[in-house]
Amino acid sequence: MKDQPQTEMMDSYILADTERVLDADDAFFAMTGYTKNEVLGLRVEDAFVKLLKLHPSDYTRLRTENAVSGYLFTKDCVAKYASLTIKPLANRRMAIEFRHAPYVLQNNEFAFIEQFFADDHISAAIYSVPGYRLLKANKSYLKYFDASRRGFRRYAGRAAGELGVYGGQAEALLDQVRSARKVLNFEEKEISTVYGRAFLNYTIIPVIIDGTLKYIFETSKDVTDSVLLRKSREAQEGEIRKQKEKLEAILDNMSDQLIVVSRDGFYELFNKAAREKFDPIYGPTEKLWDAKTDVRYYDMNNNRIFRGDLPISRVLEGERFSRFRFKIRHRETTVLEVNAAPIRDDEGEVVSGVLCCRDITEHMELEQELRESELHLRMAAQAAALGTFTYDLITKEGRWSPTFKRIFGIDKIDGSKIDFEFLLTLTHPDDRQKLLPAMKKAGDPRHGLIDLESRIILPDKSVRWIRLKGQTYFSEESMPRLAAGVIIDMTDEVEAAENLRKITQELQNIIDNTDDLIFSVDSAYKIVLFNKAAENYFLANYGEGFWRGKRLCDISHAELRQRLSEMCVRAMEHGKYQIDLRALSCDHVICFTLNPVYLHGEAVEVSVYGKDITERNRTEHEIVRKNTTLELLVQERTRELQNSMKDLQDISMAVSHEMKTPLREIEYYAKQILEHRDVELNSQKMIRLCHDKLNMIDKLFRYSVTTGANVNKETFNIKKMIQAVHEELRSNMHLKRAVLDFETGLPPVSADKALMRQVLSNIISNALKFSSKREAPQLSVGCREENGEYVFYFRDNGAGFCGEYADKLFSVFERLHTEEEFEGSGIGLAIVKNIIKRHGGRTWIKGEEDIGATMYFTLPVPDRG
């Protein structure tokens, strides 16, 4: 509801002559809602009586008395009670002034009401007060609740509430008019009629007689069609706005620049990418082909330069084109690829144009880099004597580099006559069977690799060895489309390998014909060479067979394994040395000489030479026996000498008597020195220190072995191994109260069992040692999978440590607790780190003082395929 009391009406004027309306001010048009075309030129009487619906008697009084008060109605059927005054002007003209006036109907104004009952375009009704009963209504009013149009008598005297008018709020609205005693105007009021919902503009006017409210007069106008039309239009505009916003959002998320340009050359639409690209160059009021002193365009298709003539000018002339490339040089050079098309109206006329631009600057730079890379690759291939080729498997056409043709000995043959079938004829007959599996693999989209080593027979009948490597490229339908790769002449390498094989065989024959033991071990402590004498000796005396690739740690005989390992490690680390060893099954003694072989200053192999020195030792023993006999003779001679020396004793006594005094002085000063020494030696302490150093040497040996040991992976249940190690260590450390808890399931792992047992032993022993002072030592174990790795963790409730020193714990001899607090050498975690690293994993540790520590390590997830 919109309440419009008359005090809101603006004062206004109409200028007229004796016949017609000549002009009116803006306040008049604002008040009435009419336009100049609807008012100007009308007869004055028609303007007031027909248009503004002033009662004819009031109009007559206005013309005769030059002043009158009465109701006017706006174009939207809103009542305005006004005071009208005619002011004569020169040239037979007059100004009619509108002013607000009292706003209720008086006794003598029923004639004003009567005119509305004869107008079917306006609905009119009168209700009595009190009771609000219908006294009179025209047909337009009755139609809202009488679809049968049976006439007024059926409804006369019925209350407004019974009729259902005013949307069921009749009494409340009429009480409001009665109490306020003023005109109420309602705009687009929605009501329920027998025809359905309707929208009305209506005015409720109180009628006062002798100061008492007697009647309520109501007029209304049906504006349903205009309201529905407006709402439909608003809904359509809202939907269009949503679609436009959606389209703009889609366009703004495009990386390409989208431009829509009017026929006049001004842009109508820029998406975000286009604004960022062109706003620094063109403003919103500039034509896109306006000349710019700092902008140049380079047509890369036709290799021409043009200025101030973007491709849009061609589009607005009706041309459509795609993949047009040009450069914009503004602050920095940008290369754009444009697809453009004109937009035509229903008659086929071009009304605008649309361009979709893509910044391909980076793409062009990559193309340039690719060309340069191809050039460098070609130069590198020429320097390395590599032949290159590309072969179209569909057209059977190929490109063969000069080096490729030279290797095959077909330098003078036209490249167009060369294809794969021709090259296959040059393959050695004994190697053609290799081609079938190689070609099958090259034609498989899952692989597509070309890898072939074979012999070829050149036109001059000479034989060459070649290695062909490349890649097959497939179409979207997985059909072989292109083959490309390189070819290498391997003849020299193959001949060198054959010569090396012959030399190796000759060397093996030589050492097999010697009686001395000869064998070699590489840096991974694998046997790489041995002769018959060494093989027979170790088989006869230790029951141990030798073969190439056997590791020393795989020797089953424990004592032999330990002896050989210690010998080779010492030679690798300290250089050449000798050692004598006695066989277990006989009295033979072998003197082993170990010589490290160096490459670039690093020991890569140890050559071991063993010679049977049993006879030499027997000879040495005989020499010792004879020396003993000689010693007896010497003793006899010594006794004789002692007798001779007795004669000299008397002389020495005399000398000593003279030397006593200075010697006593020396003794005195020596005692003074000894009595004032600061350090007192402790034999037990020295023994314990020696024992500790021997233990440390043993652990350093384990550390060095784990660093160089080979990893033999196998899949096993790590959970069972953890349980076994924990139980063993718990018993050895007398920690029966220690508890092992698995927080998650543990997957099978692929690792070296022996090395992993060492890892678990070091981690669990640390956890038990540092939590041994707890009433309930607890070790929690779990695992999670992250980024292709299993992350294992071992969390204890031990003494813990300060987290900032975590990295130091993996260094040799680094400890965070004293020997009195917890014993140890500081090597255990260093061993763990080395073993896990050799398995391709990582190690780290976290801890908090007095809370505990958590040890982490990772292992690669095994291939589930």
C-alpha cells in the first residue's frame, strides 16, 4: 500500500488560450503521470473533464468563477484533491494554477461521484459507514467477485468482508480510512478474484457530511496486464543478466583473449585476459585500428609489417580467418595467434566482429629453442659419429643423415630409394632372427622402443657391427606412424671386447698352470678371478667352492669367511700386507700377499697371492733349534767371561766410590720429580680402556662392512622379525617388563634380511636401553604408506633428548648421554642410516626430553605387479 496524502502534491501550472492547452510545467507532468504528447494541444475542457476527470460542474464553476476545489485523477487512477485558479494573461491566454486543498468530499459533491459509475474503464463502489455495506457499484467493480454478472441487486447491502474485496483485509483497511479521514492510494495491490489473481491501483476516499463520516467511496483500475508484463520482463531481464554474468565469468576464466568489436571499430566486450593484454595500449574510447606510435604488427604468415591495421578491420569487411599470427611490439614483444569471424544480422549485414587471440610467445620461444636444440643435437651426433634417421611408416619415406648412410656403405644411393626393407637386406643372415622380436616390441604402443644390435654386410662384403636405438611414435588410434633414432658403428668396440676376452682367457690359462693360489676380490668383496690351485685348496681344506660373483659374506665356513673378509678389508683400507694362515685339515701353512689395485687413486680390487711356505717354516724351525744349541754354547762362553769380569769388578768399585756423591745428588732430584707428579696410573682403568677400544674397533668394522655390503633383497614378514628381535633383546637385557605394541598392521617388505635384522636390533636395543629406567618400558611400532614409501616408526617412552640435536645422532661417536647414564659407543644409528640408505630409504628421529623418542625409516613399496 502506498499512502499519498494531498500535502505531497506539488504546485504546478498549465498555460492555455481560450481553446487549447499550450504548455505545462514539469511539476504538472510529474503529478499527473501524463506526457506532453498526451496533454498539449487538447481542448481545455477535454483536458480537465475527460483526461483529469474533473467533474463537469466543477469545470463550469472554474470557467465562471476562476477558482474551484475538487478531485483530479492521475493517469494511474490516483486521486488528487486540488485547488485550481485561473490567472488571465496577455494575448487572450491564461495560467491555471494547481494547489493542494482539503481532501474530503463534501455534501454537494455527489455529482462528482456519479460520473465514475458510467465509466466501464474504472471500477467504482460506495460503502456505508458504519458496517461497510455495499450501497452502489458499477459493472467493472462487480466483475471481481461475480463471474456470472447477475447484477448489483444480488450483492447490495452485503458487507465488504463478505464480498472478499481488498484481499480479505477489507475491515482493517476501511477502519484505517475511517480513523485517518484521508485519502488512501494503493498501487499494484494484489487481490484474489473469481478469475484468479489480479493487480489493482485503487483510491479509497472518505465522504463527510456535516462533519460526520457517512460513506467511503472507492475507485480502482485493473493494471494486471501491465504488472504481469513488467514482471515477466523483469524475470527475463534477470535471467538474461544471470546468463550474461555466467558468460562473463566463463570468458574471464579463459586464458585466451576474447574481443567483440562494433562496426565502428570500438570494442564492445573484452574478457579479463584481453583487458590485461590490450588496456595498456587502447583505452575504451579508442578504435582498435587507431595508429599507435609504439605499436607495430608483424604478419608472420605473409612476412610483412603493418601499422594501425589490426586483423579486425578485415573481419568487419566480412572476412573469416584462423591461425593468423602476428606480433605486437609494445614495451615487450608479444606473439598472438588469432581466430576471427564477423557477426551478421538477420539480413546478412556485418554488425560486429569477434576475435579470439592466444598468446603464443612462450610457444614460439620453445619452438626456437627446439630448433636450436635440434641443431646442437645434430652437431653432437656428427661429433660422436652417430647416424640419425626418421622414417614415416605410412608413406615409407625416410630421412637418413650422411653418417647413417656412411655406416651402411650406401653414401651414393639416393635417400628416396632407401627404406627399411632395403636396410633389412644388408643384415647378416645369422642375425635376422633377432629382428622379429625387436620389431614386435617397437610396434607395441606400450613400449615403442627400438633397440637392436646386429651385424651388417656392406656392399664391399665387409662385416660391421651396429647398434640401433630409437622410438616409434603412434597415432591417436595407436597405429605406428613414425620411427626415429640413431645408429652407432660398434665394430671397434666389439673387436676390442673380443680381444679382451682372448687376453683374459690367456691370463686364466697362465694362472691355472701355477701351483700358487691366486684370486681377486672387487670393492664389493665379490670374487672376480681365481685359478685352479685356489679352487682346489679351499675345496679340499674348507669344503668351500669358488665361483665368479660369489661374495665373501656368502662363504659358509665361518672361520674362512671371517679370515678372508678381514684380510681384504684391511688391504682395501691400508694397502699391501702379508699374513700366514694354517689350514684346519692339515699342517700346511699358506703365506697370503694382498695387493690393492687402484683406479684414479681409489682401491677397486684386491689381488691375493698365496704361496705354500710349509717347507720354509720347517727350515726356519730347524734354524731355531740350531740357534738354541748355539745359545747354550754362548752361555758357557758367558760364564767364562764372568770370571774374567770379576777381575774388573775391583777396579769398578773404586770408580763407584768416587761417583757416589754426584749420583746421590741425581737420585735426590729424580725423587723430587717423582714425588711431585700430578697423574697416578691405575692398572684396572688401563685394562678397561683397552677393552673399550677393542669393542669400538669391532663396531667400526661392522660399520665399514655395512657400508660396502651388497644388498640381496627378498620379501619377508617384518613383523615376525621385530617380535623375534624384541624378545631376544628383552631377555638379554633382563627387561621382562618391556612391552611391544603394534599400532598398525605391517606390510611385507623387500629387503636384505641380514641387514634389516641388524637395523631392527640397533633400533630396538636403543629403545630398550633408554627406557630401561621406566617402570613399564613400552615400544610402539607402526607403519603408513606415503608417496610410494612405507614409513615405519618405533616410539619408546624412554629418556628422550632435545630435538635440536636429532641430526647429530646419525654421526659416528655422537652421543647425547654420558657413559655413566647409558652405556654405548655412538655407532648404532650410523649403521642404521647406512643400511637404510643402501635400501633406497631415509632415516630420521624425533624426541622430547623425559618423554621419549620416535625413530623413523622408510623402505620403497615393492612393485605390486
